[in-house]
Amino acid sequence: MRFVVIGVLLFATAISGVFWAGYVGSVLWGWFIVPTFAVRPLSVIEATGVTLAVKFFSHVPTISKVNESDEKSLMGQVAESVSVVVFGPAIALLFGWFVRLFM
């Protein structure tokens, strides 16, 4: 049962993370691409699609084996996945904001 709850939480985090990355992508696009190349802004949904496509074509998946009885290892992987999904786009947004100060 515990693994089902963790799976559902990971799935919900992944879905919300996709849209969070899309939001960050649309903001960064508006800050840097629109004024530089005179193109139209992207909506969050469009940026989400672009983000998914770029990640699909550029990501090299790795498979790590997890022993289901090793709960610490599983929880560590869950925490790592959540932090990448949440903090990765947040850090990109923070650095983008800082770079934008110099434009």
C-alpha cells in the first residue's frame, strides 16, 4: 500500500512539474526570446509542449535498480525526483531573473 501512495504522489508531482516547467519556460521565453528575436510570446500550454519536446529529444534516461525492501533508497530517490522537478525550474527562473537585470 505504501508503494501505491508513493507512486500516486510521484505521478502527481510529475504532472504538476510539467506545468511548472512550462510556466517557467513561458516566462523565460518572454524575457529573452521575444525581445531578442521579435517573436510572439508563448502561452504556458505552448511552452509546456516545447519543454516536453526538448526534454524528450535531449534526455538520456538512466535506469537504476531499487531494492523494494530498501525503503531509505526508495525514499531518497523520491526526494531527489521531487527536488529536480520543483527546484530545477525554480533555479532557472531565479538565474533568468538575475540575467534580466542586466538587459
